[in-house]
Amino acid sequence: MPKKKVSFLVPEEKINKLDALADLTGHDRSFYLNEAVDLFLNLTEHHSQRIEQGISDIEAGRVSLHNVVLQTLQVVRQRRQT
């Protein structure tokens, strides 16, 4: 995959921690920055998919009222205590 150079400002304290991690593991700073970007993108994609699924569930009527869920949880908790 082709790479592009990106530049942005990061607090010095974070760079120091990143460099210490890189020194400890033998990876370079770019490796960890790429890992962080991948994690962020994956998490954002996951959240977007969950939101879309939630919207689909609402549109299809696959929802429960908050108070009904709380009542059900209360019954489950009471059964566990007996």
C-alpha cells in the first residue's frame, strides 16, 4: 500500500512516551502511530455499524421501552437472590 507523509502536532510528553515504547520494543514511532490510527478507524467503523444496526432495529420495530427493560432486569435480579 502506498504511503503518504502526514504531519501534525503532538504534545512533547506523548512523543516521549511513544519514543520510550519504541526503544523498548524495537519498533519505530511510525509503527505505533499507524497502530493507533488503525485502532481508531476500526473502532469508529464498528460504532458506525452498530448505530446503523440500531437505526434498522428501530425502523423495524425491534425495540424495547426503557422502563420494560428495567422491570425485566429487576425480576431477573430478584430471581437470582432467591
